[in-house]
Amino acid sequence: MPAEARLAAWLLNEAASDAKGSITLPGTQQVLADLLGVTRVTVNRALSRLRRDGLIEVNRHTIAILAPELLELRTHG
């Protein structure tokens, strides 16, 4: 599965346990990269694409999902 699809799936899974759809990152981008099995640079680029496309909003150590239905489409690579 492509890195962006892995990240999108992880975000949706984490958001499912939060009524507001807000996710607290598990530490640094490196920790998230290790969790997803990709590099930190890859996570950074994927987060940037999702943010640029208006699907998420990143604030320090939290991520808000703005368009869950569109993010779901990204899980299919």
C-alpha cells in the first residue's frame, strides 16, 4: 500500500475513537514513520499533500480530519 494510503488509513482509524475527529500524533513524525514503515520525509510529504488538498489540518501535535469521506478515498492508493 502506498505511504499516503497507509497514512490516510491510520488517520481514519485513530479518528474513529475520537468524537471530534482529532488525532494526537504519537510523538514526532519519525515515530509515525516508524509506525507506518516509511521514512520521516515520506510522512512529511504525505501530510503536506493531505493538508494542501484540504483533507486535514495539522496543528503542532494534533491533526484534525476536515473531509473524512475524501480521506477514505485516499486509502485505496
